[in-house]
Amino acid sequence: MTDLLGSSLTSLLGGRSATALDKALGLRTAEDLVRHYPRRYAERGELTDLASLAVGERVTVMAEIRSVTVRPMRQRRGSILEAVITDGTATMSLTFFNQKWREREFRAGRTGLFAGQVTVYGGKRQLSHPECMLLPDGVADDPLAVAAFAGALIPIYPAGGSVTTWDLQKAVQVVLDQLGEPADPIPDEVRAASGLCTLADALWQVHRPTSREDVDIAVKRLRFEEAFTLQAVLAQRRAEVAALPATRRTPASTPMLDAFDRSLPFTLTVGQREIGEQIRADLGRDHPMHRLLQGDVGSGKTVVALRAMLAVVDAGGQAALLAPTEVLAAQHLRSITGLLGPLATRGQLGGGELGTSVALLTGSQRSAGRRAALLDIVTGDAGIVIGTHALIQEAVDFHDLALVVVDEQHRFGVEQRAALAAKSRDGSRPHVLVMTATPIPRTVAMTVFGDVDVSTLAELPSGRAGVATHVVAGGEQPRHVARVWERVREEVAGGHRVFVVCPRIDEGADDDADGRVDAGPSDDAGEDAGVTPMPMTAVVPLAALLAEGELSGLRIATLHGRMAAEEKEQAMRRFASEDTGNAVDVLVATTVVEVGVDVPRATMMVIMDADRFGISQLHQLRGLVGRGSLPGLCLLVTQAPVGSPARDRLAAVAATTDGFALSALDLELRREGDVLGSMQSGRRSSLRLLEVARHEEVIVAARDAATAVLEADPALERHPALAAAVVTLRADEHAEFLEKG
């Protein structure tokens, strides 16, 4: 990019205008401003659909003035000017206090742009004290108005604070006039092959188009540029990982892995075997594996990861499994030692020579257990280590860390994952396998995870009975909620277990359930039009009510993030216990009940206020039942009315158990920033025109082009503009989602 694009707006516009743009929109440089693209375009004679405007919305409308009246205020001195504007069908009012002078210019029949917040007074929608730009008065003195009324489109910008869309129009014009030919991050050969215009042409045409075709040409180029720069970053990172040193983990024989495969009570799926071979090949290379293993709930990811861990143990190394919570770490310990059987008892009384020891390390361990685990880890006696963030602590030393498996990788920060990876010896890096139970659409895999190899478990193991899902309309049919608890009793009477999940821990809590209710802007029923926010159901009071009422006589336990680790572990053990005399029948919990928790007897999941959870989270919670041969039932209880977006989302979850289809729907409903994890700071996302859910062809083409450029010029020495754009993106705080350690 040229120096001009990096120039401060203060030097180009003056301090007052620059300060306003910074305060209102966070625009500080020329590039910030010219990358602040119009939201839409108005045409001369084109009027805004006034009937579609929502109360509370900040809008810029083009409309015609129908009438103007001035009347004195009733309670104090002064006057009120009211102008009625129309789009030819609907009307709304503009209200001004003590601005009688506007009567001279607000003549009936004139057209203008009016910006403000839609409010209601006296049953009528209005803009109170809106910003105004009347046309065509002043055409001769205003180049923007001349262009607009010569037939050009009028850009309407996302505005904010005291900065209006026409303030932005004028500021952009000043910068464009000085722009010249900025350095283009897209190489000439890529631009020519893709049929794209130059950066200078794109910026002029997106801000000052003379036709809709101009806009299309500009947007096509700018959208590709976003995808291309992002893919260049990912290609660069793939090359950097390939250059890191790692120890080959190719044992001459695999006695433990072979013994494990023979002991399995089920047949590995084709996908499990194929991905196992992919991982085995990765482990045999002298650069670190960086692979994402994705699969629906219950697809058998743990078995795939365990086979990889046994392979490195057979090769003389150690494997660490990093879990996000102590509940899930304890679950992994139970499931892995259960799957290994005698292979997990080496060093124990009665243990055989073939096998290894499995250690658990968590933050709440007592001193004696912690010391024993640390000793087994540093001496190498523990071939497999399972733990939480405690594994990252400086006091934890591995004998020979060969493989790091990260469960639900999005729950860990960059520094946390890097700290564990740095615990390998001799400066080499461990191989890394990250797992997620949230199926990822292909376009997201190519953007968010474009620097890793992705393996997908698309099939479920045989023998699973599956889950039936139904929406229970608590607000419309209270009797149906009563039937939910009757159904719970029936399941318990059959010797089964039941989950009840709530979005809150206790009444009156300001935070959500352990901070993990996945109800973003598009998934919060309280934000949906037509939905009155209701108090959310909470674990503690609901468990007490059920114990005294509908479920009296049943053994009910609670599980949430404010409980001590020992209390949580005890609750889960009793819920999963096969000892029917001491087992918990119903577990009332928050989302601390993690994906991966395995309770074979659990056949029913009741999710209270289900509209408060995201689509993917509902699907994951549903996956906790029906994991064995017993059929599962999931009931989504909601107060959301029929026809609301929240209710439609629940219907979508009930209609399919295809996690990939639901993940794609989730992507369509969410804002790009939420999907990419790039809105942590509340500032703009680096993706403005590229929509991951819609522009797969653009992403694929950009990926191919960027990969070719980086292969021919790894250091981008021959492409300085692209190199500068890559540096900016990698340094930008919005790009943190690219860094996966």
C-alpha cells in the first residue's frame, strides 16, 4: 500500500473531522476510511420504503416532503416544526424544536436525505431532530449533489454518533482526490487471470459509482482481495509449520496399538481407519503434525485420538490430552482407561509388562496425588497424560512430549496452547491434533482453519439407536410441560437416566451458565422481534421445585460451575454409576455438562429455555443421550412464540440430526464476526464484503491463487504490497482467530 493509505486522517481532513470519525467509527487512517464501504446506494427519484423501518433503528432515508406545519409549544415558549415525508405509500414525521427557519426550505415536493433514530410519538413513527440533506438546492455549489443529480448513485454509509452519511461522503471524496494509484496487494497476473480491476478503480467505483455495474465490478474485486489476503496468511502459516522441527514417531512395531485394536468390542469405522492412517503418516514426518479432527457428537473421535496416542507411546514418546474443564478431563480419564483395560495398568499391582500408565493432572488435585502425577510425567512412566490448564503450568515437565491432543480447541487461548506445545525436548515441536464436536462447514474450514489439515468423521459407529427431538411450547401449552416431567418419570422407571439443562445457575444471576451459554445476537430470544424477555430457568431453584413436586421421590443432583471440583466429580460419578442403589436419576445442570461426557444409561435430555442456546450447542447437548443401544429423546422447552426466529431455529434442530447441515444453518444466521471469533474487541471485522456462508467459490479461487503465489515466492519479496497486507492482517487484533498455536 502507498504511504497515503497509511496516512492519518488528521493530516488529510484536519483535526476536527478526524476526531469525529475516530470517536464515532474508529476510523483513523485513509485506508480505514476508504475501506468503510457504503451499506447501500440510493438513486435520484428512489424513495425509501418507510413502512419497513423498525422502531429504535438508526436509519438514513430518501423521501419526499409532503407537508410542513409549525405550532407553538404548549408548556413553554418556542415552536415545533413537523414535516411529513412520504415514499409514495407510507408516511412518517420529522420533528424539530425551535427551528422555524426550516419552513423556508422544507417545501412540499422537495426530496432529501434524512438520518436519525426511529421513535414513536402519539402512535406515529418519527425522526426527532434528524440530520438533513435536501436536494437539489445548492447543486451548483456541491460536487456531490451535482454527481448525484447527473445520474450517479448516492452512497449511503454506516454512520454513527455525530457523523452522518454525507459527512462520510465528503470525507471520502477528499481522500479519493489524493489517492493516486495505491500499491495493489493482488499481483497483476492474479488480477488478470481473475478478471479483476485495480485497487484504485475499485475504491473509486465502490464510493463514486455511476451505475450498478460499477458497484458490482468494485465489490467483486474487493471481496476477492479480502479472501486472497486471508488465504495468503494461511498459506504462509502452513509453510512456517512445515519448517518447524519435529521428531519422527515411527516405531518399528506397534504392540500396544495392535493389542488395543484387538481388544475393541466394536469394529472401527472406515473413517476412523482412514484418518488413523493420515495421522500415522503425519507422525512419521520431521515437521509437526497440525491436524484438526472434526466429527459429530458420538462419531468416535476419542478412539481415533487414543490410537494416535498409543502410536507415539509405542515409539517411546508421551501424549498429552488437554481438556477444557475438570469434568471433561475426569470423563476422558474414565473412558480412556476403560477402553485400554489392562493396557492402562502398567506399574500397578497386577499390571502387565505391555501397556502404560495414564496420569491425571488438574488444578484441584490434592498435594499427594499431584506430586505422584508430576513424578510419573517427568520420568516418562505415564505415557498418556490427561489434564486441564494445569498441564500448562511451569512446574510440569515431560520426559518426551510427542503428541498434544486438544479437546474442543476453541476453548483455549493462543498462549495456552503454545505453552503446552513448548514443553517438548531438544527444541523440536510436538505433533498436535485438535478435536471439535462442532461440525465445520467447508468454507469455515478453509478460512478459520485454513492453516491446518482437516480430517472429518462423517459416519457414526453402528449400533447407536439415535435421538428423537421435539419442541415443547411451554408458553402456549402449559400441559405439555407437565407431560415432560411425566415422561422423565417413565424413563427413570425403566432404569434410565435423564439430563435437565438450564441456561442459569441461580435466580437473579447476572452472568450466564458458567459463561458458556452460546446465545449470541442471533440466538438470544430476548432480541427477537415479538418475543418478550422472560426470566431464565435456573438450576438451583428448578432442582428444588422438582424434588418437592413433579419429580418427588427421584434422586436428583445438580451440576454447575460454582460447585467444587470434588462435588462435580461426585455428581457425575453417581449419575453415570451402574449401581442402581446409589445412582442419581436426574441431573439438573448447566452447560458444564460437556460434550463428550458418556453416560450409557442416559436416554433423555430436557433443555429448558432452549431458545437461549445456539444451534450447535443444542445439537451437542442432544448428543449426550442415545449414545448406546437405547433410543434417546430430546425435548426443547421454550416460551418463544410460533413464527419467531428463535422458534424457527428450534424447529430446525428438531427436524434433523445432521450436524453438518445444522452447522451450515448456524453459519448463515450468525454474524461473520461471531463465526470467525474476530469481534473480541468490539471493533470492525477484517472481513467486510466476504461472507463465509455465501462465497465459497471466491474462497476456493483465492486459496488456489494465494497458494500458488506463496509457493513461487515464499517470502513475498517480489510482492511487497501483498507482504505489507499480510503483515497488517497478522498483526491485527482481529486476526487472532488465525493463530491456533
